Amino acid sequence: MDIESIRNFALALDDVTESCPFGPEVIVFKVKDKIFLLLPLDTDKVQFNVKCDPDDAIELREIYPESILPGYHMNKKHWNTVILNGQIHDEEVRHFIQNSHQLILRKSSKK
């Protein structure tokens, strides 16, 4: 997937807004005013940060040690940085983004 495909997929999810509060180098996607996806534009590789269940975050890092790292500039327990280097299929990339979106929705509906 490329940056535009990721952006289009994220924007197609329910109640998503995008902005650039950290400057033009990073697109921030929110649902219910909470961040669920950060998409940097100023890197050589396509990569993004997504929210994860803490147990899933660790497991994914073990499965994809070259592609999934603790979230860059984020809470390492709840966020992963996903680097698209050919090891992760597009379907799984979409799943990561959708899961992050759902985590925020579930959390906000409990409140």
C-alpha cells in the first residue's frame, strides 16, 4: 500500500477526520476526537503508527520484527509503528488500521 491508499482507507471508516496538528509532515486521523492513526509523509519508507491492544502489540512485534516496532514517539505499550517493506500484506495493513479505529470507538462508547 502507498500513502494515498492508506489515507483513502482511513477516511472511509466511520466518523474519521484528518488534520496536520504537528505540521505538514504528518497526517493525523481521529475518531471521536481521539487519534487512531498517524501517517508521516517525510520518510523514505511508507510507515504509520496505530493503536493496539497491549498483548497484540507485543505479539505483532515478535511476528514481524523487521516491520513492526514499538510506536515511534508514542506510548510503546499501546502503539506500534508499522513499516511497509513488503513483509506485510495489504489486507493485514487494513486490519491494523481498522482495529485501531475500533479500539478508539469501543473505548469512547464505554464512557
